Amino acid sequence: MTSVVVFDYGFGNVRSMVRALANLGLDTTLTSDYRQALEADGMVVPGVGAFAACMTGLREVSGDRVILDRLRAGRPVLGVCVGEQIMFERGNEHADTTEGLGLIGGTVDLLDADVVPHMGWDTVEAPSGSALLEGVENERFYFVHSYAAMSATAKDLSAEQVDLGGDEHITWCTYGRSRFVAAYERGPLSVTQFHPEKSADAGKQLLRNWVGTFSK
């Protein structure tokens, strides 16, 4: 049976994600254990709250190390919401700048909109060749966030001994005056700003698509 770990570092709606994955028939574990997270077939990094607090919590349980070690080995990682944002170079919140994991080029900034947070269902612009969005390109997904990455570029991660390989696929969403990254895919690294575990049938299909990229 395909095994998936939901990494528990104190930030995220972990129970809903665990249920969503278990409902796909996966061997799903909620853990902060490095070895379990490293060896699972797939790993989900959730995240809710402030960028800086999430980075602190992640590092306290060696989450940054296990993400890098999994990617070095070509093992899939899915970041969700702030779990997506921390994959970027830095986050700018409340006049403070916090370094992220730097796996994706770009910064996370406040949305430019009359009403923030962006909360509710919204459509996305999926690119051709997206594995995550296959079959749900025109569906709506559930968002809850005030910050987002407005750009994303592939980074040379050779200094980290990480080679994600392959082409990058960027999914976009527009809210207010901001066009932001709704999802990013490159090799074993996938991230979504929206919550697939709260996105009904479309989210279920997206998780199924993700698992299909590595399931036995």
C-alpha cells in the first residue's frame, strides 16, 4: 500500500488532510518523526498562520532537513497553503522578512485587494502539462490566505545537492489586483496555495493525481 506522511510541525489543518488522504485508500500517518517522513512514499507539508512562525516550527523538528533530503532522493513533497509559501526564498509579513527554504525563486507578499484575506472558492489558470490539475483544469478550489507569491522561477539548487529536474509548471489565480501562484510543480516538488483537502471533488482529484505520480 502506498504510504503518505502528513508532516506535523504544529501549523496546519492536519486532521482534514489526513482524512482526505486516508479516504483515497492510502496508508496515512501524521508525524513529526524524521525517519518516517523521509521513508514514506509521499510527504505533505501543510501550513496555516504566519510565514515566520511556520519556518520556526518547521526547523524545530528538522522539517527543513527532511524536505531537502527527500528532494535529494527524488521523493515527492507536496506543500499546501503556508506549506507552499515556505518553499519560496522569503516571506514579507508585517514589515518583517523571513528566509524560506529557497526551493522556488520568488517572494511571498501581501495580496493587493480591497478585501483581504482571499477566502472562498476561486478558479485557477492551469498550464498545459500539469500533472496536479489534469482533469480539473477548469474547476474551483478553496483558498484562505492574505499573502502569496506573485512570481515563481526555477532555481539552481546544486549547492544544496538537489536536482529537481524536469520542466516547471505554474498555475495562476487572480484576486483583486494580484495575479499570484496558485500551484507550482517541478520534479518531485509540488505546492498549492489553495487547500485541496477542502476543495471537494476537485481537490480529491488533485490529490489523486499527485499520488498517481509516485504510487506503487
